[in-house]
Amino acid sequence: MCAFIEKNYKKIRKKYLLTSPEDLLKQADVDLLPLPLDDNTGGFTMTNDRCSTIVVNSEWDSHYLGFVILHEFSHLVLHGGSSTPYYRRIGAGRFVPKIEHEANELAMKLLLDMHDKDEIKRLTKSQLIYYLGIDEDLLRYIPKFTR
């Protein structure tokens, strides 16, 4: 993990209680707006001078939306709300832009902190995908020490 992401991760841990993605948004005063989006779009962030809103796909399984929320929150923290147009399902072997990679990395660290580390260490890869509510392609963002 790069120093930039690690520094921001430590700031978040110090400032907020990491219990769930939705609670984190409440603590950070970021609005959450579920809306029906196309099948491949998980969410995006809208920001202006006064507030930020994370829009998530209300048609997606709520279990998976936790990662989407944290991914978009990571854009707010790391990139001031800038991102590629929206969070989409990651395709194997596809190029992931740097800011998307950074948001995925920070989101995964936050997601892992919201779960029992001992439980995570006992799970197989298949179980971990379900337990965390992520796609298999996101396993690459899980630090090796947790598996």
C-alpha cells in the first residue's frame, strides 16, 4: 500500500468509528441516495462546495453495496470527489485507472476493518467473497496478511 493511501486510512480510523459503510457516511456528513441505475453501474459521487452525495444502485444486492459506498467515500477522501464517471463492476484483465485502484485499495482496508479479522482469516477465498460482499476480481485488494 502506498504512503498516500496509508496516511488517509490512518486519518479516517482516527476520526471515525468504523462499524458500517452507512454509519461512516453519517459520521462524515455525506448523503446516501439509492436510485435504480443500469445493471453494471454500482454508484457514483456528486460533490459541490457545500455537500457530497453518494448515489448507489438500488437494484444491486445490498450486501455488495457496502463496498461501493466505501469505494465512493474513498474518492471523496483521496481525490476530492473526482473519479471516473461511476463505479462499475470490474472485469478480469481490464485496465483499472490509478484513481480507481487507489479507491479500491482504501475501500477494501475500510471494509476489512468493519469485519472480524479472526473470522476473515478462517475463510476460504470463495467464502471471503460472499462474507465481504465483493466480486472475485476485488480479492487482489485484500492484503496478504489477512488471508
